[in-house]
Amino acid sequence: MTSTETPSLQKLKVSLEGDVAVIGLNDPASLNAAGLDLAEELGGVLRGLGSGGKAWGANARAVILTGEGRAFCSGANLGAGRDMDADGFPDTGRGLERVYNPLMTLLRDLPIPIVTAVNGAAAGIGCSLALMGDMIVAGESAYFLQAFRRIGLVPDGGSTWLLPRLVGKARAMEMALMGERLPATTALNWGLINRCVPDDQLMTTAHEIAKNLSEGPKALGMIRRLMWDALEAGWSEQLHAERSMQAHAGRTSDFGEGVSAFFQKRPAKFTGK
């Protein structure tokens, strides 16, 4: 059942479907260009997710991020106003520092799993948003594009950190330097995404995955944190992190339920606590 307790938003379409928060970037006229206003709204919604507090989505146990209309996200809104530096040049980094970088960190540190459902273009910072999914599902007509070289800028939104780790230096360089569309089928072959499905099955597949995750234990949030941290941690450091997180997981009600279900030979009924 979809909750009616959705915040008042201009650039997003949000709903709660059971324990799954569904967030749609909702500016179809611009192919969901991620202007500062959209990014700020998205950050505001994300801050409450899975927090267990009183904010919208505080009890959500998984989230789907997708785009309304024909695209996931066409990149930054180039038609928006720009900050200027003291010398009168556009300060194209100020928006990153103030809005986009904190947004990407919010996604990285979210306490619940993220499913990104990629339809159409995922370009520029839209590509970065798509790749923040723990499970990335793309329709067959979707594509990923590092569009920055086309306008004389460098990749941002964490792209230069993400891509070499996801597909290796050679392919990351190709995406960034050549600025060519990477079709969803190729992205799947490269290991950039998890699923490539017919366009008409995109949201069904995303919902199936998100529902599965929302029925999982509280440890899923801990797993995603460990996996993200492992991308930059050393061996000994990561072993210590696993030991610490395992102790935390062992204190959850879901661990007790999981052990009981194992010995009783029945499916576990996790509550996310």
C-alpha cells in the first residue's frame, strides 16, 4: 500500500510502498536534469530514510531511486544560474562543494540498501547517481554517459573514484576521455550494473529486488557499509571492521530470529531491528 504521507516537493515524486521508499526524479521536461533545486530536495528526503525517527520514510528498509518519464537523469542543469568567483569566472565547483558532494555522501552512508532503476539516459552526475545503487537495474534502452568532456569539464559526483573501482582504469578512462554512450547491455558485460532487463520490466524487477531487501535483516545496512568501506581500506583494517560490525549485528533481534529459524528449519521473519 502506498503511503499518503509524502513531503511537498517540486522536483521529486515519492511514495512508501510497504517498507520500500520509492523516489522518482520528476522533471521530465529537462529529462530530470539534476539542478541544485532537485539535488537539495533529494538530499532532504534521503536524510530521513531508515533513521527510525519521525521523518518521512524513517521506517523504510530499502529504497528505489529512478527517473520519471524518458530518462533517469540527463546530468546537471546547464541552463541554471552559475556562481561566479572573485575574478568573474564561473565557479563550477561551488555547487559541488555545497550540494552535490554532500548528496553523494548521503547516498553512500544511507543505512538501508539502494536499488537504482535506470531508464533512458544516465548522464553526467546522473551517471554517478545511478552507480550509487547497491543493486543497479537498467532497462535495455538505458545508457550511461560521462558527458563532461563534451562541455569542457571534468567528471564529478564521485565518478573518478567510482569508475576505476567498478570497471578498472582502462574502461574508466575510455568512458571519461571519449565521452561515448555505454549501452546497458555493455554496462552489464563490464560489471558496471547488476541487471539489464526489457524496458517494460524495469520497475517490476526493481520492486522485486527492493522488496526482497526490505524483508532482510538489519545487517544488510551493515553489509553495504562494509562493502563501501572496503573499496579504500587495507586488509587488516577491513578485518577489524568486520569484527566490529559482526559484534553489532550479533546484538540485533534479527540475529536471534535468524538463528531460531535455522534450527527450526523455517524461513526467517526479519523485522529490521
